[in-house]
Amino acid sequence: MNEHRNIDSQDAKLRDLVAAATWRAENELFEILSDTLALSDIGWSRISDKSTVLIEKLRADHGRLLIDQFLTEYGLSNEEGVQLMRLAEALSRTIDSDTADDLIRDKISGRDWLSHSGAGHSLTMSLAGRALHATDKWLRWSHQARSPLTRGIARLGNSAIRIGTRIAVRALSSQFVFAESLNQALKRAEQYGKNGYLFSFDMLGEAARTQSDAQAYYAAYVAALDKVAVNARSENPRQNHGISIKLSALHPRYEFAQASHVVTKIVE
């Protein structure tokens, strides 16, 4: 018990330090941390050299997973990456074909996909860039189709693009979703646990819109915690799997203007 109290006390101090540093300027924090480390010029040089070698090795690793290559090429740092992420988010919730076609056209058309192909890119990413460029040209042509024949061809082509895009989005999503249910997630976690991995499971719940939503999410969290507890292997909670709880799922008015009321209710 004493050991746990010491750990809790140390964690509390660290949390206080993190909270105090939240709004401090980055250059100010850098100076403080630099002074704390008290490294010599040789020490900084060694860190820089080792970091450079590591980064170059990672960039030269052609055996990287496709999802890693994709996120490196189409991250949130460029317009094309942002649009693809938005497409992946919205397309999975779009059922009717006409809306899906409009959505794909809106996110794909008018982007500089060829900038992600050619020299300096892997063959896979280069081909993907050219394929997206070709898709962009087709979507713009199909949108302007006027005669019955061209409209028929456009519908067939758009259908193929829609199906292919959904398959690609599903494959992309599978890289981020660990399992479809908590039972499946716990089963997969057993394999990773052999190598010392621990997980905090995210239930993927949305924000509660009504009180009944909040009650349903609360019940789901309680049931999930019970399942995780059954699989616990240590008396120390930090050595077991956990559950990530979205506070916005526990109250329908989780907003700053209602803070004085909402915080009390959520804590209870």
C-alpha cells in the first residue's frame, strides 16, 4: 500500500507540473528543459547525430507497412492528405450512391495528386498519386457528361470508383480499429500481452446528445470495465489493460458554458 501511495503521489506531482506547463511558451519551456538537462555541446551533438542516423534509416526502410507509407505521404500536413482523411471519415457513413459520388468528387477533384508521384516517392505511392489524378480527371468528365451514352458510361465508371474507394477506406480503417467488439479486442490483446503490451481500449462512442444516450454510454462503460477487470493480471492498475472514457459521452451538455453543473455530475 505504501508503494502505491508513493506512486500516486509522484503521479500527482507530475500531473501538476504538466498542467502548469500547458499554456507556457514553447521557447520558454525549451530553455528550462535545456538547463535541467545541462548537456554539453558534445552531448547535444551526439543526440543530433544519433537522431539523424535513425531518421535516415527509417526513411530508407522500403519494407514499411503500406499504411505507414500512406500516412507519411498523405498526412495532415498537406491538402491532399486532409481531403483523404475527410473522405475516409464521411464515406463510411454515406449510404446512397448519389451522395457518395458527390462526396468522392468533392474530396478528390481539383487536388494536386501528381505532386505525390515521380522521383523521391516509392513505386506504390507514385502509382497511387497517378491513380488519384486519373480518378480526378474521370470525375470531372463524368460530371459534365450530357448525352445518354456518356451519362451511362459515367454511371458505370462512377460505380466502379465508388466500390473501389469504399474498399480502400475499409482497408485504411482496419489499420486504426483494433477489433469490432471488446471481446475480440481482449482476445487479440492476449497475443500482444505475451510481449508485454498493454492497451487502453477506446469504445469509439460519440458525444451524448440526450440524457438517455448518456445513460446508455455509462452502462456500456460499466460493462466494459467489468470485462477488462476479469482479465486483469496484476493488483497494480498500471499493469493491466484499461478503458479510455470520453467524458462527452457521459453528459449531453458537456460544454464550457455548463462546466459548473456538468463537472459535478460527471465526477459523481
